[in-house]
Amino acid sequence: MIQVVNHPNPPLRLVLGADMLEVIHAKLGTVAADLADWKDVSIDTAFEGVAVSVISG
């Protein structure tokens, strides 16, 4: 924890434990698959000429 607190760029979310790391990787895989499955529909909803901004946090 001290290493995280003292780090110049600490993670927004710190995963603790190998089991939780595995769970989160599995969830991210599911989300990535959903994004891939629905990519064409997502892209089709875009408005031409609109700038895209990234929401972080």
C-alpha cells in the first residue's frame, strides 16, 4: 500500500489479490466481446462532423 500511495501515478482502482485480478480480467473479456459484437451498431449511431472526447475516471 505504501508503494501505491507514494507512486507518482497511482491507479484509480487497485485490484487486490490474484483471485480478484482473475475475476476482473474475465469481466473485461466479456465487455470486450460485447463491444466487438455490437461495434457496427455503435458506429452506425455516430454523427458525422462531431468531435469525440474521452471521458476518464
